[in-house]
Amino acid sequence: MAPRTRLTPGVLLAALALLVASVAGATLIGAAGLGWQRVVGEVWAQLTGGVSPLSAREAAIVWQVRLPRVLLAGLVGAALAVSGAAYQGVFRNPLADPYLLGAAAGAGLAATLVVVTSAGPAVVPVAAFAGALGGVGLTWVLSGVAGGGTAVLLLAGVAVAAFLTAVQTFVQQLDADTIARVYTWMLGGLNTSGWDQVLRTLPYVAVSAVALCVCARLLDVLSLGDEEAASLGVRPGRVRLLVLLAASLATAAAVSAGGLIGFVGIVVPHVVRLLAGVGHRVVVPLSLLGGAVFLIAADQVARTVLAPAELPLGVVTAVVGAPFFALVLRQRRERVR
Amino acid sequence: MSRGDTVELRDVSVGYGGPPAVAGVSVEVPGGGWLAVVGPNGAGKSTLLKGIAGVVRAEGSIVVGGQPLAALPARERARVLGYAPQVAVVPDGLTVTDYVLLGRTPHLGRLAKEGRRDRAIAADVVERLDLTRLAHRELRTLSGGERQRALLGRVLAQQPRVLLLDEPTTGLDIGHAQALLDLVDRLRAEDGATVITTLHDLVFTAQYADRVLLLDQGAPVASGTPEQVLTEANTTRHYSAAVEVLRTSAGDPVVVPARRRSLRADDGII
């Protein structure tokens, strides 16, 4: 029997192969109708220094529009899924998601304020990033810092989210003209992305991902409960602080780049648990890779189904995610029986 | 495994922030000894054990093998003391082997993973506790007795010099309870580990522990050999129970309830 709590090289390689395939697939096929054979020709030409079948403008679509967008989708998906896995581990609750502690509400309020004050679209990602961290920070302060325990933290998160959402709705109502723009941002999307955004998002996601993968075994120890973890020499409060800090940073970066994209943080870790194993040393790294694959695929659907119009990414993840989630729950129920 | 160490408690109080739940405990357990902490519900038995384990804050002096625990970092302490709670949290999907391996935590580098040696130690523990057949089974699918053995396995994988077991026979029938206590006694003899348990069963207490500490309302009220502590007077007073103390054929005291018969024919009331 394969160990379901440790990552085997075979499973890791399979996940990496899936990631490479999804990046390649999404780069080759897009709304511009370049034809995937010709894009392959362009890539081949770049590698060998030959003549490309694409015009300069078409080549720019591939390298300056598609590829950064695919990579950004991968980064955002990875960040949300790995944060979801971390939150579920810390709260020992399968329904915890990265927006639980006020990240979404904080980002929503900040983004709305920017839209309403017409500070310009370039400021929105910065504001969303600050708002997400601000929301989580407020929750943390309200819960009396780690000592309050996970239940208090969770309730503080609910309170902060409700309050910030109410303020956001109020601000939005004051300025009815901007509702459509706020709404579009809320539903999530990556349509303003370029290499800049990829490079801005990458460091946060990379640092958080490394921190969370390193903490995976400690999350396993934490799953025994605080007292037992303490009796094994682990300090639950410290581990929680570190993990939530890393997960919140990744979430803020994701929200900043893609708005509020739901379901990734819940669906992906659960699918990983169902397919690959249960321990955090499996769930955390595979959620990272699986989240990237899932969002790249979802974004592919979002930008091609109604081309040249785009579906909001949050709508696609929910439409795909909700039924899939129901299926997973059904499977789990049958397994538990 | 290493020899058991003497455990000395001097004026120890343990609490959860408010007034201490148990206070003024002084007791000494020689290396390789077995101390049973007994007392009525809410007397502070489990709290005292958690205080010794360092899971709950304790005041006063706790010295193990000549070393004050207060001076030890959390990880060092976890290599000296192994603690098994009364009811262990059972994470979803974990197998017995995975669970036992988590006991190696205080021996690993802060971020390192288990190595060959850790796996060998875990496999050895699994074999000693007769869990080999269940090694790849999920914890959730085990019976109460098997689960208690797995919990003991996780504590043993810590290779502690002192075992702190909170009501290890909870939920076990008489046969399984006896088997588990025999097992603890065997481990104590083989490894020389010092054992401190809370126990609510006074019959088992008399047969396994070599010293007994009786707590009532957070204070120590009697301490000594089972013979000295488990008397009719002590039990009647601190448990508010009507009891008789009988003897086994081996001479161990047996505290049994004696039903109160308020209406007796020979009292002349009826």
C-alpha cells in the first residue's frame, strides 16, 4: 500500500507533467485564432533561430499576452489552493478557505474605494493587496493574537468580514455609477495582466509556497490538537502564526492579481486529498501544483468560450467547482461509510 | 531506551489562568516507579498531569532526573516526558504507522523529515505493541483498545524517560484494560521508564501502582503505598462513597462499593 501521507516521486512527477501540459495547452490555444500548429512553429523558430510562421504582431500575442496571462493564472491558482490547504489544516475544518479571515472583504473594500475615488485602474491591485492584509490583520488583532485559539480567530474573521462588506456595500451605494466596475472586479479576472503583474505576484507566492511546504509536517503534528502538539515539543501558536501569515500573504497577492476568485481554495485541496492522500506533506505541495493547473484550465475556458468576450473567472471556477465539489463530497461520504 | 528518571514535584500548582485547579502538590517518584494519581471527578488529576507534561502552565518546581523542567526548551522536554491524553484526537486518514511516526517530532530537526533511524524506531515500537498487523490500517477504523495501543506507540516513539498517561484504560473493558496496564508494566520493567498515570479504577490502582497520590478538590490529601492510601476512611471521605476494602487472593486491597440500605428489616422500622 502506497503511503498516503508522504509525497512519492511518481505522484510529484505526474503533477508537474500535468502543469507543464496545461501551460503548453493554454499557450497554444487562444481567442486570437492563431492556430496551434503555427504557434508550435513560432516556439520552434525561437528555439532554433529559424523562420516563424507568425507575423510580429501575432508573435507578440503569444509572448506578451498569452504566456504571461497563463503564468499569472497558474500563480494565482497555486496561491489560492495552497492557502486553502493551509487554512484547512490550521482550523482543522474542511470548509475553511483563504478568504475566511477577512482577506476578501478587506480587498473588496479597498478596491471599491479606489474605483469610487477614480484613482485609476493601476492602483486597484495595490489597494486590494493592502486591503486583504489589512482585513486579516484586523481579524488577528480582534482575536487577541493566537492566544485566543482557532475558534475565536474564526469568529473574529466572521465579524471583520461582515463589517468590511457592509462598509463596502455602503460606499458602493453612494456611487451607483461605479457598481458595474466594482462588480466586475469582484467576480475575478486576469484580463489586465502582463509580465509586470507576473513579476509582481511571483515573489509573494514563491516565499509563501516555500514556507507552507516547509511547515507541512508541523501541520500534521498540529492535527493532533494543541495539547498533544505541545507535548511533542511544538508550539501551536507559533506554527499557526507562521502558517497563517504565509497563507495570507499568498492570498493577498492572488486577490491583487485576479480579484475574488472563489472555490479554488476549497475544491483543489479536497480533490488532492481524494486522489493522492491525506497528510499535509501531500496536500500542501500538490495543492500548489493542482491549483495552478485548475486555474489555468478555468481561465482557458473564461477567455475562449464567448470569445472575444470574456467570462468572469470567478463564474467559471464556481460553475466547474460547485458540481465537482458536490461529487467529491458524495465520494467522501461513501468512503466514510 | 534510556533508564527512567526520578520525578520530584515540589509545591506544584497548575491552572488555566484563573485560580489554580490543583495546588500544593509535592511528591517524589523514584526512577522506574509507578505513581497513580487518583481522586474523585474534578479533583484535578488530569490537570496535574498536563502541568507535568508542560501542556498547561505549572508553578512550583518539577525536577526530572535532577534537571528542573522549567529550564528546558519545549523540544528537550518532549524528549524527557511522553504524554498521552485521555482521549486522543484522531486525524482523518492517518495510519497507525504515520501516527506512531509523529512521536518522533521532538527528535527531528525543526524542519527535517523522518530518516531511516526514525522509521526503524517506529517499526520497532509497532512490533513491541503487537500492532504490526494493523500498521497500515487507518486509526479511525480501530477498536478502542487498538487505538489506546496506537496512542501508547506514539508516546513510546518519543523515547521518553517518563510516561505520563491520562486514564489509559478509558473506555476499555476489564480484559483490555488489564492487557494495557500489563503492557505498560512490561515496558516499565524493560526500559526502566518512570510511569505516572491518572486512574479512576481503584482496583487496578492497587494492583499496578507502587505509590498513590489522592487528590480532592485540587489539593493532595493522601500519599503513599496503595495500602496506606486506599483505605475505607479515605475513600469514604473523599469520594463521598460507601465502600468496603476487601482483599484479593494475592493480598492487594480491593475497594468495592457497599450499597447503602437505608431501610433494613432488622432496624425495626419495617
